[in-house]
Amino acid sequence: MKFIKKQGDNICFALIAAALAIMPMLLNAGVIGSSSTILFLGKCIAFAAVAIGLDMIWGYTGILSLGHGLYFSLG
């Protein structure tokens, strides 16, 4: 249990990286065949990137900046 507490971030990163590495293989194998699934995953990744950016600027600097929302909305 102590190992998981110390290495939790590394384990989480490894699991996410493995899941993202497996996605193209699942797509080629036909397991993920729906284009709506891929569009949904793309939207989730885009929203996650914005959430991480907002969290970093608000958490480290204490300044709420919504300026990067303009660039996100243009995309």
C-alpha cells in the first residue's frame, strides 16, 4: 500500500499512456468502429486540456484568466 501512495502519479500516468497507445490498435481491429465514439473521445481530450490549463494558471498564480477560452472557442 505504501508503494501505491508513493508511486500513485507514475502508475496513473502509465495507465493513461497505455490506454492511449492501445486506442489505434482497437480502432484497426474494429472494436471501436463508431465515428461518434472517436468524436466523443476527442471532445473529452479537448475539454481536459482546457481544464488542466485553467487549473494550472488559477492554482499556481491565483489569477483567474479566461483569455485562453477565446482560443479554445475559435477551434
